[in-house]
Amino acid sequence: MGQRTTIGIATLAALGCAAGAFYWVHSKGEPRFPEVVSREPPGFRQPPPAANVADVLPGKSSKPTDAKKSAPPVDTSLPLKAGEILEYSASVSKVSSVANLKVQIAGRGNFSGKSAWHLQAFAHTQNPLRMVFELDDQFDSYSDAGTLVSLQYEMHLSERGQKVESVQRMTATGKEPAPEGATEARVLPGTRDPLGIMQYLRCVDWAKTPEVSGPVYDGHKLYEVRAKMAGASESVTVPLGKYSASKIEIRVLDNGVEMKDAAFTLYLANLPARTPVLLEATLPFASARVELVKAK
């Protein structure tokens, strides 16, 4: 890990809603997130109910050894549902319920001329951890409705009394200037953010496509995420109930090198919505378990 330090629960929250993409906060001497604010991006508006959702292939994968492969489009027979709210409880090592996480689909609308989903996640630490690490974070993603490729990613962070506001407009060409209140993030074609990659993984038809990969930008750095089907019918028990679930193993690569101290397993319920019911994570500081406790 070098000189970098990890914010444990913040990382866990990002991972829980991203299923394998996460952000690192660097130690002193390295740049912090840009402090800009844009709670309501210009041009995002709800379309009429009959609006079509684009279905296009994303750009090239970030895989260094096989850059010509592209990730498949989402399964359009499984549209995401506006208004969906999923609530999770996070445990670290043997300490249960150290944080809660809410992931929701706020709606679908027009974002700079593109049909897009507005995805959100909220993370909060709970006692006893909250007494030593107070965290109240919000993440917002505006992701292409057909591919879940990131258009804009926002982090509104409040950790130990320190607030950071980061709004980043994605561009693969550098030719689309960021609007006022946002900064430009130069990424590879097809890049998703943490919220977009989780929704993308639940939309993949794993029976037809047992492995996918692509670039993920966590708001600080660009990684490659590879996900592979590891089991089609695993028995999983979480606070909300017992499920038969597809087991998806997730690996993260940094500059083409797999991160050995970060591994994740996502369980998607074998139900029409393919709801993420459990995330197991092995992190540098501990093992973690993020379990579904409520779904609307």
C-alpha cells in the first residue's frame, strides 16, 4: 500500500454500493478531492414516461492485456426501477453493524442530451465506531441509461467533521468542458463509477456472459475491475431472508497489476430484479460483510 492510508468504513461503503470499485484517500502531501459543489446538474430533467432508453455498446475496456475487448451492454429485458431503495448493514471482522448503507435509484432523466439514471448511496457509521470515526457520506452518479457508463460522479463527504465536495464530469476525449461547479475527469471510454458498476453487474446476463471487465473511476483514480461468475445457485442468508444467489467474484487491478489485498465477492439474488443481497470483502485492514436488511 506504500504511503497511502485507507479510510476503512468510507472504503467499505463505496465498495458496498459499487461491488468492487473503491476510493483511497492518500496520506498528507498528496492532492485531495477538488472542492466544488453541484447538487443539481444543469440540464437533468425527468423525461416523459414513454421516453426510450438507449442501448449502445460502451467503449474499450481498460484491460491492459486485451484492450480490444468491450464489455457487453446491459440486459435491456431487466430495466432498473426508479424509486428502488436498498438498505444494508456493514460488519467489519467480528464487529457487527458498524455502518449502514442506503443505495437508491433516484430516477431517470435527460443529462446533457443523454438518457441517464440518477443513482445515489448514503453511508453512515454507527456506534460504537461512530464515537471514534464519524462518517456521513453521500454519493451521486449520473450514468448512461443504456450502458451505465458514468457521465458525472459526485462525492459529498463528511468525515470526522471535515467536509469535502467533489463533482466530476467524465470525458474520454477532453473535448467536453465541465460546466461551472464541476471539474473535468479524463477517463477511458466505457468507464463506470462505483454506483454504476454495481447496477451494471446486476444487469449482466451471467449465463451468457460469465466474465466481464472494464475501467472504473472511484473519484480519485482509474482502476480495472474484472468480475466472473463463480456459482449459479449459492445459498445466502442475510437479515432480510434466505436467498438462492449467483456468486460473482470481483478482482481489482491497479495499472494492470492485481491488488492482492483487496478481493470481493458479490451475491445477486436469483430473482427477476437480481438484487445484490450480500458483499463480502477482504480489505487491507480487515474482512467485511455488507448484508441486505431492507428493500423497497
